Amino acid sequence: MKIYDYNGSANIVGKRIREARKKRNMSQEELAIKLQLKNIIIGQKVVSRIEKGERFVADYELLGFSQVLNVDLYWLFEIDK
């Protein structure tokens, strides 16, 4: 499997996912459960790795995150300067 790296991170959406999750007072475990209900099988540790930028995020996972967190998909890609 190819290892993806963008300026030292495996994804650019992790910080936004964390921001949206915290805004909704949702734990990583709760987020993982809601994703699992959408048939996206990831656990709390995977959510943590995504938020830290340590894990690649698949396109279907991004869609699930945007739906569960009720944020625009494109908002996840906005990078703070």
C-alpha cells in the first residue's frame, strides 16, 4: 500500500474533524459509533489517529464524517493559515 504524506501528515482534514466533534460535545467513541451505524467500521483509536493526521482518510469515510458531524464536505478541507 502506498504511504500518503502531505507536509508530514497523512490527511488534511483531521484538525477540522476534531474541531467539529468538539463543537458538538461528542467523544471520539461516540463519533466512531455513529460512523459504524452508517456502516463505516472504524473505532475510537482510528478516529484519534485521523485527528492527529497519522491515518489516511478514504473518500467514503470523509462523506460519513461530514454527515455525522453535520458539516459541509468542503469545509473539512479548509486549512487554517
